Amino acid sequence: MKLFQRFAFLFLLFCSYLFSQDGTASVDSIKDKIFVVVLDAGHGGKDSGNRGNGYYEKKIALNIVLQIGKILEKDPTTKVIYTRKKDVFVDLIKRARIANQADANLFISVHCDSHTSQAYGAGTFVLGLHENQRNFEVAKKENSVIFYEENYEENYDGFDPNNPESVISLTLMQETYLNQSITAANEIQKSFVNNLSRKDRKVKQAGFIVLKYTYMPSVLVETGFLTNAKEGAYLNSNKGQVQMSKAIAKAIIDYRNSLNLSINSSTSIGNKLNTEADKEIAETPIDSKENSSQVTFKIQIAASSNLLETKSNNFKNLFPISREKEGRLYRYFFGETNSYVKAKKLKAKAIRKGYEYAFIVAFRENKKIKLSTVIPK
């Protein structure tokens, strides 16, 4: 049965690919494409999470995640994957691997916060540098679970959750998806405020290991403070967990819908750029020997206002990577060749790596030129 379901799922993916005009998702087909969400219940097993007022963070997070999944699974075009569905301990890096292997569109990690005061309210985090000490303390608390893992020094390259400088290395990989992560986090935060009248603790950035190793938009949700007497009781109650799960599920649906509106934007890395030149590429079957010695082809895989180091591990191990600034945006390119045939192979490789909307760009004397002027018809 599981084998049949796997083939059925792959068939649906193939169909969504086949009926798009150029092998990528069009604005109209995005709604029908399988949207994969990985739901991560924080902590578990030997890691209880915080025990504010005697509650168990691991149990509350799991209950909320299972209810979110139940809501989302009602939509046949949404596939939900869980990092855990029972009270077991899962390494942080394994949680990320589950999401990556599923080629997920969104990763949501659910937690409960704690504080020495009676702080309250729900907050969302995306990966980034800490803007203040409080953000660092939240990240340090969640990251400290790596000490439960047997090979944490090997898995995390000597990462020290107690050292703020260690966090800097975390930000580079997820920077690729920062804009989309913020959009998803904003939807969740807005849902908390508008639907549940929760205190708005805003979207913040901090260095969470569980977000660092995911290759998709990722958000960590702090549903509230167990250390607050009133809020802890709310989160531990069936009513509170049902309300929180509904609010988060609604936000995930709203985020998916927002992708339909922003699919043509070039300000987020990996978004599709529907140019006439790109259409010409797909329709051109031959190479041009005359132009190949004069023209250089590169594969654009990203465009963002964020300045990233052109290291392969920041771009899913693609190499070489080059960068060019155009206005307020930095454009990132993979590969370089004088052969259009080879350029198409490089583009295919970038797509296999997850850059679904990669496309070929032509240069002459380091200046971008129209493909129609160098590719024969």
C-alpha cells in the first residue's frame, strides 16, 4: 500500500510538471501542485523541553502539530510530513534532513517559550543574526538540545550553542530563503493577532540549528510562555491547543495562496522570471558555433537584496557561483560556458538541486545581452 501511495504521489508530481508550459510551475498551475509541508514538534523523548509551571513543552508542541496536520491533510493538494508523531527524540539535523529529502515547500517547527518573568505572547522566528540578547537566549535554549545527540560535534562542525559567534555561520544557508521565510512567519504572526487576539511579539531573527540545515522557507514558532501562569494553562488545555493549531494551519494556507501573487517577483530567490528570452531558450534545439566563441552563458539561480558569499555550500553545493549587482538586487549565477548545449545541462542540474526557476543568461564582454541576438532560430 505504501509503495502504491508513493507511485501515486510521484505520478501527481509528474503530471503537474508535464502540463506546465516550460516544465516549471506557472501561476495558474501553482494552485494544483502538491504543496509539501513538514511539521516539526519541538523536543521529544528524553528532551522534555521547558517545564514551566510543571507542563511539558514536548507534549504541547506535538499535540498542536498533529492537529495542524489533520487540518492541512483535508486538502488533497497538500502533503504533510511529520518529523515525529509520538514522544520520541529526533536529532535536530535529522529533522532538517526529513524536510530536505521530502523536497518540502515549507518547514514549521513548533515550540513553547519560557522566561524568568511573566512574559507572554506568541512569536515567530526565522534564521538570522540575533538583534538582541533575548533572541540569543531563545535560540540558545532551543539549540542546547544538541547535547542530547551522540555525535553532535561531528554533525554540527563544532558548533557551540553558548557562543554568539558560532551563530554567524548558521545564517548563510537559510539566507537564500529569508524573504519567503519572513512572509510565512508574518502570516503566522498575523493569524495569532487577528484570529486569537494574542500579544504580537513580532517576527524576529535568531540562530536556530533546526532552521539552518533546511533547504526551503522555514519558521520556528514559539506558541507562548509556559512560565506565564495564565498562558501556560491556556497552552496546556485542549481549547488552547485547538485554537493555536487552527491559527497556524490558516496561516500556512494563506502563505501558500500568497505564492500565487508573488510568483513573478524577482526580489525573492528562486522565483520565476517569465522573460521572452527564457522562452526562446526552451525552443532552441541547437548550439551556435559562430556565437559560442564570443558569448558566455551562465545560469541565474537567485536574485535577492541580501549579499551572500559565493561559496558552494550556500547554494546547495553548486559550483562555481558568481554574483552581480543590478540596482538594489544581487543576482547569483551558477556555471559558465561558451556552449549553449552545455548551458542547458547546467540549467537542468540547477533545477535538480532545487532551483526550480533557474534560467540561462547570455553575456558578451561581461555585459548581459538578449538571448535572441545570439541563439539561432
